[in-house]
Amino acid sequence: MTLPALHRRAAELGRALARGSAGTGFVPTMGALHGGHLSLVARALRAHERVVVSVFVNPTQFGPREDFGAYPRALAGDRRLLGSLGAGRRLLLYAPEASDVYPAGFATAVAVGGAAGIRLEGEFRPGHLAGVATVVARLFALVRPRAAYFGLKDYQQYLVVRRLARDLFPGLRVVGCPTVREDDGLAMSSRNRYLDPVARMRAVALNRSLLAAAEAARGGERSVRRLRRAALKVLSRVPGLTVQYFDIADARTLEPLRILDRPARALTACVLKGTRLIDNLALEPGKGDARRA
Ligand code: PAF
């Protein structure tokens, strides 16, 4: 197995990329890689001669009482997992120190506006989306990819990054890739490592609540209030689970909806025994009677 070349400094990574042709694909991560990340890397490898995976636990996207310190760090294992993809020298791993990403004097913060930039995660994790936008902008500037790959599991993040790229990095394509799920439907996430066996079993409720809303929508229900009610019923049965939000919003903008009259996204964030989990699903208006709204 060939491990991907490990670069700790952007300057050195830049020299390695300059030796190849153009057309770098980029998969930014915070490490503790799982099947979801590997699917992004595999997708990028199909489209680009070179793919850079960054592993950087970005301090600016964590609130003061969040899990920055506890966030799993597993660089050696991550490197082996990437090596198992068999991409050899086509894959480069950029795992910088904080000082490479935020050198002394760094004083820029990027904030994306619009509903996607401020609602939901923006309300429950103040500063989080700006921290993501700032680090992603900085990584785009360092890696200069042609396309960047993001999981739709973090749907709001995907919309924020897409807006950021359109506004500041013309020509850079942001590709949203499907959520990868465990056999029981739980969305893969590095934070699933925090769950004890009981919490792990209960965590599947997030996906089930989204499916309940999607099924009601397919059956013709158009009232967002009633769709939410169907989903919240599922979540309310789970001991120890607190719902932060269950929202149904315009899939493109994340503006709130009252009637399901366009492509929409159901999004939820729940806390289960101290672990915060998020998930989301596309909702398509069904062919039912719109008067039921
Ligand atoms: O999704 C993540 O892992 C992070 O938010 C990202 C995009 C790597 C920025 O730190």
C-alpha cells in the first residue's frame, strides 16, 4: 500500500502540485475519516489527476463550550485509510499546523449572508458558519483546486461554501455528494465515535424522523406544520434526545417554508446524551391534494 505523501506546509504542498498538471480536486476534512469522507475522495479521484485531502481541526468553527479539544484526531489512521484507496501519488495529504492556516497577523473573517448563512446552524452555533467559511476560503486560496467536494450530510455548510465559491472563487466548482449512511440509516459522522452503544442505537431516530416527513410529503401532505409534527413524533419517543431544531426549508436558499410547494430540505439537529448530531433529507412535493395544506 502506498501512503499518500504527507505535507505539513502549504508552500511545500504548492511545490508538489506545481509538478503535476492542472486540475486538482480538493476534499477538505477535519480528519477522523470514515466512509463518507472516502466516498468524497473516490469521487474526486474519478475526476482529477491529483486530489488533495486536508486534515485540519479548525478552531475558529468551534464555540467556546464545544468539542474542539475532544474532537477525534487520528492522522496516522487517516493516512492509512487514504492509502487503502490505492491512488498512490495522485493523492496528497495536507495536514497543517494551525500556524500554516492562520499565520501570525491573519485578520480576515468571511461571513456568508442570506438565510443559509444565518439560520439553523447559525442560530444554534453562533460563529460556526463564519469559521467554516473563513477556513474554507483560506484553504481554497492555498490549494487552488479546480473543484472541491463536500458531503450533503452538512447540507447548510454545502450551501454556504457554494455561495462563497460563487462570490469569491469564480471557476471553482463545489460538488455536493450524497450522505453515506450506516446500514440502519445513521448518517456517517466523525462525531458518531462519541456515542455509547445505547446512544448509537437511538441515533437512528434522526434519519427515521426525516423519513417520516419525506413519506408524508410523498403521500401528498403539503403543510410544513403537519410534516414537522410527523417527524417530531418520531423524535419525541427517544429517551435522552433533545431536539434543537427540525426545520423544513427551501432547498436552494434555506428560507423557511409554510407550504411544501417547491423542492425543500428537512434538516434536524439533536443532542443525544451530550453528543450533537445533524442530518437532513430532500423533500419533494408529492402529487397529493394541495388543498390539504
Ligand atoms: O465538514 C468539515 O469537516 C469542516 O467543516 C470543513 C469543511 C473541513 C471545514 O473545517
